[in-house]
Amino acid sequence: MLEMERDFDSKLKIQGDSSSNGGGGGIVQKLKSFAFRAPQENYSIQDFELGKIYGVGSYSKVVRAKKKDTRTVYALKIMDKKFITKENKTAYVKLERIVLDQLDHPGIVQLYFTFQDTFSLYMALESCEGGELFDQITRHAPTVSSPRRTHV
């Protein structure tokens, strides 16, 4: 197993991780060298004021979260460790963390930091208050009934 993957496994601390013995870790093992930009912090969920739910997935939900000391707003992705382990999604979570950490593009939300507790993994992401991109496009795009005209 690569040193990077061992380091990542120690940070996640998910018991019963089948990817460490070959079950689904192949995606991550293809990476040669790696350094995280977004740090793993020692925060607690109590360090945040949780607000509205932005979205819900099969093993996670994303909520508006304001850090109490700095008042900075994040989209906090909360992932259930038990479900991730039970459904063998560990490799996908690792890959998502790696990809979000390494991407730097104005069209993709930024990962600021991660933390965890006994039951959950947390990713603090850039909060985009405007909602889903698809909703913005459909709201502001011309429709078939009112096409934009260009005069020559």
C-alpha cells in the first residue's frame, strides 16, 4: 500500500475499511505522490451553527454551516462513517476528498478543510448561496417560447 494511502487511512480512521486489504482501494493506489492542500482540522460539529439543508445524498447531507468564532459560512458535507463502511464506499470518499482538494477552478467549489468525529466525516466546502447551477441556468436561460433574436 502506498504511503499516501496509509496516511489518508490514518486521518479517516474508519474501522473495517476493506480498501486497505485490496477491496476497492485500486482507484486511490494509482496515485504516485500527493500532498493535501486542505488541512484536516481538530474541529467539532459544536464549533458551527448549522442552518438549512442544501442537499441530501445516499451517505451524506450538505448543510449551511457558520463557524462560530470566525462567522465564515461553509457548505458542510456531513458523511456517515458507518454507512460508508457498510456499503463499501470508502474508496469513493477518499477519491472525492483527493479530487476536491486538488482542483482549483472558479467553476468548482473549493474544499477548505476536513474534520471528523466518532460517527461522521466532514468536508467544509465553499458555500454558493445562489443554489444549484442547473436551477440558475434554467431560470435565466431563454426558453423555446421566448427565443432571443439577433438582428443583422
